Amino acid sequence: MDFVSEWTGRTATALQASLRMSNEAFAKHLGIAVRTVASWHTKPDVTPRQEMQELLDTAFDRASGPGKARFKRLTEQSDEPQRPAAGGGPVQALRVAIAVVTDGSRVLIVCRRDENGDGISWQFPAGMVKPGHAAETVAIRETLGETGVHCAVTRKLGERLHPITHVQAEYLLCEYLTGEAQNMDVLENVNVAWVEKTKLVKFIPAEQIFPPILEALEVSE
């Protein structure tokens, strides 16, 4: 295969496997967020938006001859999404840390682009949790990386299988420390905003919000 006419989650993860990269290494190689790579594994039929298509084209063009040969075999052998090589170790379940950052009567949210570029959605700052890492550390780091806001975890709100992404999500209530909220990840996000807690459900449907979050924010459905 000398080129890919249109990348999907399936072919993107096949490229990742052919390059023998973990989610983290592949994300760094492309210059994107780890959660985007992880989403390609859970959504093999998704068509990444144009910017992602171009990044994948470049990664494929720069792949070595053996790497391209592995990619060709992988895409010919199976229609199933490929998992990254990880030193032969067991496949780890995907986990994310979700930060619910408050500052008085306000809560911090980010507006993300859909993978196919057809829409946007408001969410809380979040990041993938690597094996052996603490969700609290990830929540603080990703909030800063996405929004420029420094925060501290005050308590855990609980865990669940996320109803949309179907990954294990751990929710952490955080308090604002310092920093001006701004969009620090323009490739992944459209906007960052502080919204009044009472108006949160106008941005994120109440049925999609983990109930303990609404209780902690004292927001009624």
C-alpha cells in the first residue's frame, strides 16, 4: 500500500502498530493528545478530521520501508483495530481522569471538536491515566495543559464506565488555585470557559453528567 485515501480509526491504529508505538509514543509522534489515539481504538470506524488526516499522511510517508510493509500486512490481514505493541505485556484497560474544577460559583469546562470534525461538545478537562500513575496527578496536569489553570484535587467523586467513550472514568473534584483560563490545545479544543454551576446543564446534558458531580456542585437536574 503506497498511500491511504482516507484514514479511519482502524487504519490509524494499524499504522501505530506497524510503527511499534504505545498510545503515548504515537500521540507524541503525531503531536496530538493521547486520548485521541485511545479513541481510535474504541471507535475504529471513525474518520478523523482533515488536520488529523494530514498528520497521519505525514507519519505514513516518513515510516521506514519495513514499517510500511508491516502496515500493509496488518491492513490486509484483518478488519479489526490493531493494538499497539507494548513489549509483549498485557493490554491495559483504558482509564481517564476527569477534573471537575470549581472557583466559587463557577466550574471549568472545555469545548472539544468531534473526531470527524462535524460537531463540538462541552466536557470537563480530562486525560488518560497510564498504568502506575495516579489519577490525581493526571487531572492536575491535563487541566493545566488544556486550560492554563492550576488546580488542586480536594476529593474523589467516584468512578464509572463512561456512557459515551466506554472507558473507565475517575472523577475528581478540584479547586482553582491560579491561572487564566485559555485554550492551550487548539488542535483538540475549540474553547475553554468558566460557567456558572447553575448553568452547567445548558452546556452538558444532565443525563450525561455523573450524578455525584451534580451533587457536589449542588446542581439540580
